[in-house]
Amino acid sequence: MCCQTVIRWFVRGLLWICTNLFFREIDCFNDSKIPKEGPVIFVCAPHANQFLDPLVVSQKCHRTIGFLAAKKSMDRKYVGKMIKAMDSIPVKRPQDYMVKAKGTVTVEGAIRRDRP
């Protein structure tokens, strides 16, 4: 068993313990419809619980799952290691390409009002 596999199972076990500590009961409807083999796409819409969704989905789906994760999150020291251990795929989001710059925006025909 390679080092990455040991880390993966350790992180998954640790996250399983954390999920069971914080959530007394998690209901899963129609989990019998999830195929045991072959490709499956789960869509967990982006919201405030972005790090919680993979924990709950992977705990209730009894198969190995790889997740999409923001590359910026994967570059973080500790969170990144856990995300990588979950076989996540890095995704660079549009907001990750933004850079701070100076400039002026002008719109033709606009009325300029000086700020007080």
C-alpha cells in the first residue's frame, strides 16, 4: 500500500469521525439508485458549505469519489492536503484570474457626478 493510499484512508476516516460527531443523523433518499460501478456525476451547488458537501456525499455514497475543488483552496497548506487526499481535481475559477489594477472606466453618454 503506497503512502498516498494510507493518507487518503486516514483523512477519510478522520473526516468520517468529524461528520458523525457533528451530525447525529443524516438522511439520504434514493441512495439505492446510485450505481456501484461506472461513472457518476454528483452536483453539489456552490454555497457556504463547500467543504461540508464532500464529507456528507462521500460518507453516504459507498464508493470512491473524486471531487472538483478550487485550485486556490488546494494551494492552501492544510486544507489543500486534505482536499488532495480526497482525490480532488483542481479547477481554476474565473475569479482566480482576476488581478488588482488601476484604471478609469468611462461610458459614453454617461452623466458625470462628482462625489462629495
